[in-house]
Amino acid sequence: MATKPEAVEAEAAKPAKPAKSKKMLIIIIAAVVVLALGAGGAYFYISKQRAAAAAAAEEDGGEAAAPAAASHDAKKTPPVYLPMDNLVVNLADEGGERVAQVGITLQVRDAHASDNVKLYMPTIRSGVLMLLSQRTAAEMLSAEGKQKLIDDILLEASRPYGGGSEAEPEPGKKVRKKAKVEYPVVGVLFSSLIVQ
């Protein structure tokens, strides 16, 4: 049997596990190198994106380039148009013999809004017919009258969605500012306008 001093000498003579510590050191160094390469690649990619955005802004008229995150959120979608059937209506002129044939196309926010507007199209069409029947030939032929008609049609198209009330506030009452509501119909275009 070995004595205590001999056991201590035998333990001291054994190697001190340098293989595991070398493996761990190599793994740590490799991880640091991979992280450094990843960070460098990300920096290079972001700087290229910013340079491309700046070049595009210069081509578009020198506008300042928006940050990449802001431009990502504000993607522009192409406009969506929803044509209505041509409307033929008697005008409000004296004698009632003047007629207008009007082709209207509604510009809506997006495809989802288009589907929603189609559900209310009979209501919108009826309201537009009522608006047209209240106009005279002179109003329909003047530029101001056409613009007023566009504004009134936009107002009429917002009625099914809770809009369309332009009531004047009563005198002496405080008026709260309402949050701006975005209705699905954002524009009105004439595809034809004939007054006879």
C-alpha cells in the first residue's frame, strides 16, 4: 500500500488536463470570429441599403432619404379603382327636359376596401343619383360645379360607414375635435359626363 507522500507525488506526476482547456479556448475564439463576421456583414448590408435609398432619393428630385424602417412601413400600394355603372338622370332645370349621363369611377384605398364598398354599392349609387337629380345643366357644365359634385359624391360614399354629416355646430357649444377617420373611398373620377 502506498503511503501518503507517495500518493501525493503520483497525483502531481499526472498531466493537468490541458486538452479540454485547449478545446474550450478554440471554441470560444471560433464563436467570437463568427460573431464578428456576422456583425461586419450586417453593417455592410445596411450601409448598402442606405446608399441605394440615398441614390433613389437623389433621382426622385433630391428629397431626403427616409430611414430604412420608416420606408419599409410606408410602402405605397397601387390605387384600386371601382367603376360604377353609367348613371342617366333628369336634371333639375326648368321644364325637366335636360338629361345627364354620367360615368363615375371610385378610387378606394386597397383591394379589401374595394370588396367592402361593393357591399354598399346600391346605397352609394342611390345617393349619387339623388345628388345628380338636384343639379342643373349649368352646374354640371361648370368646373366649380363638377368639383362640388365630386366633393358631394365623396361625402355620400362615406355615409354607409358613419360619415357624411357636415352639421354646423350650434352657437355657444364647444366643439371637440374628432379623430380623422379614413373612409374606403378616397377619390371620385368622371369616366364620362354628357349633358343633353
